[in-house]
Amino acid sequence: MQRVCLALPTMRPCPGTIVDLAEEAAYAVANFEVEVHLLILDTTGADEFARNAEAVAALDPVPGVFVHHLGEAQQREFFRRVTERSGAADPELLLELMVPGDVAYGSCVNRIFLGAAALGCTSAHLRNDDADFQVLDGRKVFPIHHELLSIGRPAGEAVAGVTRSELDPADADKPVMLVSGSFMGELNVDIGEIRELDPEVYRDVVRLWTPPVWPDEDRDAMVDVSFKGTGTEPFTADHSVLGVPDIWDVFMCNVALDHRGYEVLPLLPSVRTLGCDYALLHSLVHAKLPGVVHNRHIVNYYTPERRTGAGFVPYQMGFVKLLLSMLYLYPVYGGMIDLGPKLLDEQYRLKVEPILELVRGTIDWDQAGNEHCLDVLDRSYRKLGGKYAELADVVAGRRQQLLDEAREDARRWAVLIEAWAGLVAAARAEGLRPGVDGAAG
């Protein structure tokens, strides 16, 4: 029987989301021959953790569904054992990259990937704590429906489970390693207020994350689609397409990934950096692997803390760090596009060596592009005034630190990629044990 990991990373109390995902897991075992491990990686404080734990304890037991709720201390202890078991020369550094003690979206998803390996799962199905499922005729619309129809199967077999196929017959033997829906509602990065205050400033700022080598018209076209989902049309009937997806149609907030991808390439372990968790999707798409894009979109919403006085600057600094990370990510993505199917071995698995070489090649990249980025941000934020002028002061005060951190993040990513195979093997050998590691069934 196929064993899959339905995963929820959270840093806030979200009992309603936990109930929703338990329902999705129950739907999966009722409709597919699977065993579902609901993995909740919880980095909340004691009171918030207790609220989430109460929601877990109140779940009705469902045969074939196993719930694992790990707090931050439990995660750190598990990954300490994994990093030490991996045989790496510097397990303390790897532990810091896996559990940095601060918000790190890529690191959190990397913990999910190793957790899935420890549980013996063949796929990871990622959800967010700031999104809802759509509802049709009183029933929630679960993305796992399309994911389990296709994930891991040879693409030629997956044709039977989609409503339209654009599959190249030459790709029929390649596995479906990516199934994704989109999202509705708010932008997936909370910068809509900038657009409301000054559309031109918004365009200048968002242009900073477009590839600088592109023509201006292409960069402007990218601004128009960036951080947006699928619009407002609600779900009425299933629609899914099999083929090589466009990178703009896949989202980490609503995705299933096959282990033959995530057990090869970890995500960028940057701290407090929005959008640093997409490198694996780029590798699968640019390698021309078949995937499925479906319309069981989730509904994205904003949690209030990112707009409060205390939360505004840290959140927006995460966006600044996203912009600076692109100096190091775009050369990697461009190299992936150039390599195409050469990123795969004879069994259609990702090859880590060419990706690692691309990442290492960016570490000493000229920082002039990021200097320019910070100059434009300073000018743009001061034009907006108010709290954005205060944000400009914070960015200016941390200018050299931000430049250094972006470069160091690239170096640390290379270290993690090099150690990843050993970490996966160690996680699989270590296993997640009920009771000992905070798991409950």
C-alpha cells in the first residue's frame, strides 16, 4: 500500500486547519489505497502549541490515518540525531540549517522532506496554515484527489486520471513527480498595499525580482502576473492537465511532490526570506518532467500579525530578502533551463551534481545587482512615506548585513545540497517512532 505524507508546517495556532487536513487525510484513505501520515511541524510557543495539541487530541481516529504533531524541541532532537547519523563533517552546522530557531520557509519544508523519508512515504503533500479549502455542495474540495491519481505514476498511466493530456508520447515512461493546484484570494506575498498606494512604485519594486537580463516588456509582463493566483472563479467541476507544467502554474502552497525529487534537492535554508522554497519546482519543470496541474485551488488569506506594528517590518524584510536572493537563484534557474532533460539520469531521477555546480558558481557573484536593488527599494519606500519610510530606515541600517546574508545563504545552500543524500539516508534509518517523537495515531 502506498504511504504518503500530508504535511502542515505552522508557526501559529491553527486548530481549524488541523481539522481540515484530518478530513483530507480521511478522504484520501476512503477513496485511494493509501496510508496517510499527517505530519504537523509546529514551531509555536507553549500556549499556542497546546491549542494545536488539543485539536490533534480531539480528532476522531480513522483507520489508515496517522497523525504526528512535533513541537520545536521534538523537531530539534530528531534532526540532531539525523545530522549526527548522517556522517557529515559538521553536524552542528547541518542542524542549524535544518532547525535555525527562526522563521525559515525552506528549512521547514526540508524538515518535511526528511520527515516523509523517516516515515517511509513516497510522496509529500504540502499545505499552508493560512489557507482554506473551497467548498462545493457542502463538501470541501480536497487537492489530494488529483495528487493521488497521478503522483509517482508513469505519465502514460496517469493519462487515465486527467481531463486533458498534453503529454509528449516520448515522455510516457517518465514519472509524474509534481502535481499542483493554484490559489485564490490575496496575493501570496502581502505587498498589495503598495500597489494601492502607488501603482508605479509597486511596478518598480516588483520589477526587482524579475530576471534583469530579460527585455523590459517581458519584465513588465512578469510584474503583471507575479504573486497572483488563479482569479476569483470558484470551483464547479474538476479539470486537470497532464504535461510539462509552466513554472507559473505550480505553487508550494498546494502541491504534491514525489520522493525522487525532494530526496535529491533540498530547498534554500534562508532565514526570514519569503519565496525561498521554489527551487525544487524549478528543477522538475526545467528538467521537462511531466506533471499535473489541476483546479482544486485553495483560498489564501492573510493572518493579522504581518500587518501589525510589530509584525510589519519583519514581514516586509522577508520580501526584501526574497528580492536579494534572486541574484543567486536566477543563474541557477537559467542553468537548469539550459540543461533541460540533462538534469535527469537514465531512471529519470534528478541528478544533484549539475545543480550543485550551478549553486557553487553563484557564491562569488558580483553584488552590484543587489546594491542596485537596495537603492531602488530605498527610493521607493521613501516615496510611499509613513511606515514604508521607517522600513527604508531599517533596510538602510542593515544594508551590508543584508548583502552578506544573501551571499552566505547561497553558500549554505551548497553545503546542504552536498550533505542531503546522507541526511535522507539517516532520516530513513532513524525513523519517526510513535510516542518517542511526538507522534500520535
